[in-house]
Amino acid sequence: MTRRSSVWSYLRESIQKDGTIHLSLIDPENQSPKTAAEIAERSVKAGTHGIMVGGSTAIGVLDECVKEIKTRLDDVPIILFPGNVTGISQYADAIFFMSLLNSRNPYWIVGAQMLGAPVVKHWNIEPISLAYLIIEPGGTAGFVGEVNLIPRNMPKITLAYALAAQLMGFKLIYLEAGSGAEQSVPLEMVKLVSQEVGSDCPVIVGGGIDSADVARGYVRAGASVIVQGTFVEKTVLKDGGKSLEKIIKAIKES
């Protein structure tokens, strides 16, 4: 992929080619920009298709983190995953322009987006519309986003939100259990949403994915994108990316 070409086209074509792809999420607050760049570089060597940068509370270090990562990478996109309007950097290739549909606070549904839109347009960052749904237990994202958490035993509620997102024109649907969650998104939920809207709105799954078996289950349930953040940050520098490579291999072979 050439930097600044269409990231959405790259993601869509990669999904069509590989079935399910992998993205690595790096939170700028969890490590220095230099360490973040090392994590990103090793993640790409392990086979990840792109680097997401962002978090629920990151402030002040985002630009330096993105710039440092760009010095190491030139063949995969850097995509912003903003927790608020402070999560926008002019140095990224694209932004998941996301709406937290099951928040109780309109700010997280459309208010922050209204404030951030002029900045995204001014800096010519490619926006990729994304409907964000947080499932129990929710973690930090659920707390900060004032979320009405979707119960794990109610997949039809998730489907109803996903159908609404599809009708409103979102390009992607992200099902999230919370960063480092002890319980990941239920397979039944992923399967139901993928079957009903996945051909039109690819389904992303994140939160608590820490093994090849869990990742493999999501591939078989129909997920188009698997995101790992906490796992990536904790393992790739310790083992040179071997654990991540094993998971990405399982995704490709499922």
C-alpha cells in the first residue's frame, strides 16, 4: 500500500482477498513514542495488516507517537482510533470516524464527531465511518463512553444496533468487549451480526483476544477484522512477535 492512497480500499480489498485481517492497536499513553514504534514494526513483521493508534484517555503524546511509527513503516496504514477529539493527528493516514451508538450521552454519538469533523477535513485525513458498540464487561471504554452496555446474552440487541448502523450508512461495525477484557465478545453475537450485515458492513471484533483459539473462533463466526491491543503491547517486545505471529497465522489458516 502506498502511503496516503485510499486506506478504506486497502482494508476492503485485503478482506476480500484474505477473508479476515488483523489490526494492531497501540495506546500512546502506555509507552513512549519510540517503544510504540518498535511495537508497530514488530507487529507488521508478524503479519498485521495495519496499525491503529488511540485510546480512551490519551492526551498530548499522539502526534509524537504517530510520527515515530511512520519513521519505521511505509507499507501499512496508520489509522487513528480516537477516544475523543484529542485523538486526532494530522500525521495519520486515516481515522476511524466512529460513533459510540450505545452511549447514554449524545456527546459520544455525535457531539465529539461534530467538533472533530472540521479538523479531519482541514488536515485531509481519510475518514472511515465506523459504528462502535461496546459489549459487557466494557472496560475503560465503556466507563469513559458512558455506555449502556449490551448484555452478553442478548445478541439480538447487538444485531438491532448493527442493522441501524447499516441503514445509516456506516462502513464498518466494531464489536468491543473492552481493552484487555477477561471476557471477549460472545461468538454467537459475532456470528449473528456477521450473517445479517457483514457482507455490507464488515464486522470488527476486539477486546480480550489473547490466543490463537479465540481468534480462530471469531474467523469461523464471520468476523472480517480482528483487533488486538493489550496482547500486542504486552508480548511483541518480549518474544519478538512470535506469539502474535502464531495468532495471525491461525487467522489466515482458519
